[in-house]
Amino acid sequence: MDTDVKRRRLQLFEQLCRDRGIPATVQRRAILEAVLGLTTHPTADAVFSEVSRRIPGVSRTTVYRTLDALFAMGLIAKASHAGSAVRYDPNTSAHHHLVCRNCDAVIDVIDERLDHVPVPDTSLVGFVVTDHQVQFRGLCKNCRTKEDEP
Amino acid sequence: MDTDVKRRRLQLFEQLCRDRGIPATVQRRAILEAVLGLTTHPTADAVFSEVSRRIPGVSRTTVYRTLDALFAMGLIAKASHAGSAVRYDPNTSAHHHLVCRNCDAVIDVIDERLDHVPVPDTSLVGFVVTDHQVQFRGLCKNCRTKEDEP
DNA sequence: TTAAGTGCAAAAGCTTTGCGGGTAG
DNA sequence: CTACCCGCAAAGCTTTTGCACTTAA
């Protein structure tokens, strides 16, 4: 992620904490920095590994709780796709995903044309649409080469 | 699900089993019928409950194993969206979903316009797209009324 | 000071695995 | 007959919860 964006996100974090009168702890800063530094849409466990390097004694529980908190503050996003574990995403603006059906890797897609797909008429079922996301499924580079050599 | 479609799906199941020389057991038939009969994109546990009614002694393990097998045979689909449990879908053809961000309910969307969204250029990352799905997020009827009365 | 956060241990929810006995083809 | 399936129990992985101690504001 761009250094400038990171810096601003961290400043936003500090401000949101001040506004709400909640402590900006070492752990929280480190966990936010870890997500901002990973481009792999890490699972909570992957974030835990990364953070453990900087704060050796940190607990998994704190990572889970903090990821939830950062998500609630709008500082990070959840990547919604099938798979055993939830994945987190530093990119909070509208974007789409390539999802590998073999290894569950998630790659960002930025394409304005996808931000304006036709919204179906959902008045019959009483559903209110606020948001949408396009998922492209297929095979990533790694898994493609693996399938070629059986 | 339409009775005719159900009947044909069950026939297809019998034939696939014969072709592959694998037994079409009572349990498998019942599990397939259960998924075809539920329009709620049931979790494995919901399928288990439904099947238990017809086959009182059936085990969760068999339900999990069979859902996997039916998926591998292309007889049912997995609904890919964030949430703790995997959900199964009798509709195996291209379609899209409304996902409630409050209760995780999944509702089918059939809209041809969504079947032809622009496919982004993924040659740079070496990803081969085979498929896509649009997810509309928002609030379902139930959760909307709940939020109105806090 | 004091409300909130942290770590630990334990539990909960979903799913998979190993194994002995049973059953469809 | 024989390969495959079934149910049971146990374990695995991700995530949540309760509680005593610590820390940021």
C-alpha cells in the first residue's frame, strides 16, 4: 500500500480514537499497520503472525478483537468470499475481487465499469441494496501452473 | 424448486452414480432432495436437520461428506459469501445474490444483464477468469423492520 | 484515577478424519 | 464378493467468552 495512504490512515485512526475517547494502544497501532502492509487479504491468523514479529507477546484474542474494532471504525474492510476464514482488506473503497477457486487467494480488481452494474428490482422481496461487489472466480497463476503438471 | 426440475435432477443423480459405479444410497438421495427442497441456501447443519426428519439415524458426517460429493458432481452449488458456515444452493446455473449484512440471509437474483459484466484484463497477474458473480449487500425485509424499532 | 484494553484459558461453532462395521452393485 | 459407504468418536481450525491484571488518557 502507498506510504502516503498508510500515514493518513494511521492519522485517521489516532483521531477516531481521540474523538471516541478510546485508547490508541500499541497493539492496535501494530495490527492496523500490519493489515495496511499486507496485500494478500490476510486472515486473522496471518495478521497475528505478522504482528507477533513486532510484539512477541501479543495474543490471538487481541488480534481478533482489534480487527473487529478497526472494521467497525471503517478503517479496514472484510473481503467477503467463500472460505474457512474471514479475510481483511486495507482497501475500504469500492472495488472487486479475483478469487482463486483452488487456493482461495484474493486479488483486487479496480475497474470503474464494474461500479455501475444494473441494480435489480428487489422491491418484491423487500430488500434494500446499499452496495455491491463483483467476484471473478478462476485460477491464479500459481494454481494454473500446478494443474499443468499432474 | 420446480417439481419437474427436481425430478430431472434426481434422474441425473442416478445416472451419474451408475456412470461412475458409485452407490446411490438412501442417504444421498435424501440429502439431494433436501437441498432441492430448501430455498434458503441452507447450511450443512440446516440440511442435516431436514434430512434427520426423514432418516432419523443419519449422521452429520454423512451430510457433510455427501454435500461435498454432490457439489463435486455438479448437482448442487455453494453460495460463496462471507459468513461462518458454508451454504448450499440447488441452483447450479449462473445467478447472483442479495446478501443481508445483518442476518446473512441469501436471496437469488436472476437478471440477464448481470451475466455479461465487463471482464477486466487479468493477464498481468496471470489469473484466468472462468466465472463471475455479483453480490448485492444490504438489509433484508426482516432486518429492516427490526432496525426501525430500536 | 478509571474506564477500557490485554492476555490467558477454556469453550463454542463448523468441519474433517480414522476406524470398524454395514451395504449397494 | 468387494469396493465403497455409513455412523461414531475424536480431533482440527477459526473464533468467541469470562475473568483477573494492566495501561492509556
